[in-house]
Amino acid sequence: MAAIHLPRAIRIGGGVLNELPEALAQFGLTRPLIVTDGWIAQSGILDRVLDILAGAGIAARTFAEAVPDPTVDCVEAATAYLRAAQHDCVIGLGGGSPIDTAKIVAVKALRDVPVSALKAPHQEDAPALPIIAIPTTAGTGSEATRFTIITDTATDEKMLCAGLAFLPTLAIVDYELTLTKPARLTADTGIDSLVHAIEAYVSKRANPFSDAAALSAMRLIWPNLPIACADPGNHAAREALMLGALQGGIAFSNSSVALVHGMSRPIGAHFHVAHGLSNAMLMPLVTQWSAPAALPRYAQCARAMGLASDAESDQGAVGRLVEALERINVDLAVPTPRAYGITRERWDDLVPLMARQALASGSPANNPRVPQAAEIEALYHQAWG
């Protein structure tokens, strides 16, 4: 049995951003608040969106102070800004952080509750203001998920909030918005979407629908990620990565993520490592540790990625998968926590807390091999160097 949840409408393709007014009109929406960040505001992308809306007679207000790894303080400021005017929807414009901020603001617009009251295992399903997601990176898949992640600055905890309230009503998926993204961001977000697809496929909550999306995402992402990093203007590679990121988001939103994400979030919260990068740091190690519990599933990932043939044994295919994940980290210059500049002493001090936070997120319970706290601690110690 599986319950499948998707945005009500998704528009996909190069130049589809120009259809934003028409897409809003489909839902009778005329008074959007745009939530974005300083980089998007300065890049010309925000001005383009505002011009497209103004051309259709839609006047939007903008909150451009979204921060990486969105914080409770930022969410409260954006919510206050929204309440100062009459808005009928919230547009998240940018990478995962502005979209995640927009999601929680859309919920808090109609509920006067602290963010901490919304964190998992709580499920927030009652409708919020309509959310319109316009991703400018091919990574988080947040435009198609019923999740958002907000950092509690008091405790350095990344709070996972889940439920249908956070699922966008509309996603505008225009790969042309990613053409100017630098290689580091392309690499980090691309690995993030690959991890979404693999974890959704090996998760204990996988189902035939999520499997199809996950395998398609792997086929799109794996061969095209190196191309887009080396040749940022390659339209075909960018389009494939954008579609792969969307399908990866659909896959894990209808299955789940697992141990990599559970362990990754605390690294981001305590050491301010970009989410995709912390996923990449952990992916080869956690895959190797988890694979014996789901060898056929991990082998299918290797085959979907073109790393092994159907004739090769599952054991051999998984060996190729782990080697390939290690190799792409080298090729894309993914540092270890040590090489990133995190000291051994500070890392070791935080390992017990990070392990507790990883378990509390619930994601490790979906892993094919479910870890105890001591096993997560051991993996963290291995990952440092």
C-alpha cells in the first residue's frame, strides 16, 4: 500500500517561467509574496520574475532575506512581512533554502504556532496558503516534496517538518534558470538529487511509484552531472539534471530518505556545510555499510546508473556502485570533513549529539540496515578523515 502525493500542477521545460502568470490564473491567484535570497535578488532572476508578473498586471511583494539552512528567526521575519499585506499565495524562488522558507511561511500565515510545534513526527496536513515553487538549482527537489527543514539557532538542530501543508500547489521547473550556476553548486546540488533517488529506492518505505521515479532520476543524473560541471552552458545536460532533481524529489516525497540524510543534517547545522556537500561526504561510506541489508536494491541502482550489466552479480554491481561514488567525490572535489577544515576535537565532541539528532529525525529508521546510536557514532568517526 502506498499513498501518493504530488503538486496539483507542474510546468516543465526551457522558458516555462514565462507561463507563471497563466499558471497563477489557473488557481485564481493574484497577490503573491515572493520569498527569495540576496543572490537571486542581485542576479537578475528576481527582476525577470517581477517583470513577467507586472506584464500581466500582477503586483508582487518580495522578501529577499532568506538565508542558507533557513532559521527560525528568518521564518518569523518573513511571516511578519507577509502579514503586513494581503497575500493569497507564497512563491519560493531559488534553491532549497528559499523554497523551504516559503513553505513554512505559507503554513504559519494561517497558524500562529512556533516552528518547533511543526517538527516531525508531527504531520501538518491541513491546507496552508498555496505554495508556488520555482527552483533555480537542480538539486533539492523541494518543488515536489511535502517536507521543509528549518534550523533552530538556539539548539543547532535542523528540524524536519512534514505534511501535505508543505507540498507546493504549483511547480515551475525551468532548467534555463540553472545555466549560470557555478560548478561547485552544480556538483553539490546534483549529488543531493542523486542521494534522494538512491535513498528513496532502497528505503523501507519504497513502493512501485517511487521506484519508477527514483530509477529514472538516477539514469538522468549520473551521466549528466559531470557534463554540466565541466560545461555549464550545456542545455541537454542541464535539462536532464533538472528533470532528474524533480523526479528525485517526487521519489523521496512518496517514499523517504534514509541514513545519509539523517546523518547529513546535523553536519549542516553544526558546521554550516552545504546540504548536498554533507550528503556527498557520507554517501560512499553509508552505502557500503548499508548495502548488505539490501544487496539487490543497491545493485539495481548501479544498473540504472550504467555501472553494471544485468549479467553481473548483485555483489559485483554493488562493489562498482561504491567505487563510483568514491570516484565522483574525487572528481568533483568533495572534501572530507577534515579537509573542509573541521577539527578532529570539535567533530569528536559533537558526534554523540549529532548521532542523537540523526536518530531523532526518523530518517535512519527507513534505512535498509537500521543503525543503533553507537553505529552512527562509529560512522561519523570514520567519515571525518
